Amino acid sequence: MITIKSARELAYMRDAGHIVAGALDELSRAIAPGVTTGELDRLAEDFILARGARPAFKGLYGFPASICASVNEQVVHGIPGLRVLENGDIISIDVGAEINGYFGDGAATFPVGEISNEARNLLKVTEESLYAGIARAREGNRLSDISHAVQSYVESRGYSVVRDYVGHGIGKSMHEEPQVPNFGRPGRGPRLKAGMTLAVEPMVNTGTHEVLTLADNWTVVTRDAGLSAHFEHTIAVTDGKPEILTRL
């Protein structure tokens, strides 16, 4: 069931979203060659806890950390640990926070030192596709209008969208109805209504859209070992322009 959030609920979700955005901002300044993904995880956890919130990913479905840290060909759900970031890497960080019983969820992909033009363009296209999708999140549109906007933007620039993992509704749970794919024909699915809250999150690959899961049963990688990027915002549908909740 898709839930419509009240003004009070949206205020709680703004609080959660601001903490997610702040954590990503803090991490962006810490990312550098020589830093480990485990250090980034501890930084994010400390940031979230210091603001009276809870790291939403830790323990979710058994996930062992507070952030997902996915490097280069890793698409999503990378487990932070001893890996040392190197110059030229890209790292996708997904952060969730819960406060007052409501959730925020956001992600971004960051350069580590000097990156290739290919990597830089992948990050640019992926982030721009997120905003192309968000622009379609208006009352009266259909859910797949978001999906189609993302796919069209990505594929017109020579990249592919991951199909095995999708965005989602969010609110009192991290994952609510509906699913929000990053591909599909327009004009399909539920009609968008003010008060719906969605996590829109394109995952974009330089090569094939196909992915596989590593032996840790969490880390998802591109099948062809090509680079992957991931950007995400939690948004609220309004009677006008969509509101991005995970923005400082």
C-alpha cells in the first residue's frame, strides 16, 4: 500500500533527510587516497548518532555497517572495511538515517583524487539522470514517467541503467511501496499524488546493465567489470515542484 504523508510526517522526514545530506557532505570532505572505507563508515555513524538519529542500514536485513561503500565496478551494497581508496577510484556511498520513526535515504558517487574523463562523465550523467527523473515526480503524472525519464537520459548518452535494483517508497519504513524502477515505458503505474515520498536512485553502468552478487551475498558488481555510479535523493511529491528532502 502506498502511504500519503501528513505535514507532520513530512517534517520528520525532512529531519531525517537533512541528517543524510549532512553525512554525505561530511564524507565528501574525508574521501581521499589512503582513506579506508571502514574509516568512512565510522565517520558517518558518528555523524548520525551525534544528531540523535540512528544509522538505518546497520542491521537492516543483516547488513553489518552504517553505510554502503561501493568502489569502481561495485554497484551497490559494498561492505566497508579495510579497503584503501586509491587515486583514480570512484566510490558510491549510500546513507540512511532514522529519527522520530521516519527515514531518509540518499547516495552519491565521489571521485578519489584525479579520475579519468570516462569516470567523470559517468558521474555527471548519473547525477543528471536523477534530476531528470525527479522533474517528472509531479502530482498527476504516472510513476513510470520518472522511470522513463531516467532511462531515456542515460541511454541517450551511451550508458546503461541497472534493472535488478530499483528505487522505492520510504517513510516509517526504509522500503515501502511502490518500487521505482529506473527504466520503463511512460504513462504506467500508480498516479502520483501529493504526500507520496519516494527514494529515486539511478544506478548507471559504463557497459552492460547486467550485474552479479559476490560471495559475501551483499556486494553487487557489474558483470563486465565496467564502472558504475549511483545517486539518490528522497523526495516528496507536492501539488507543484517536487521537494528534495535529502538536501542541505
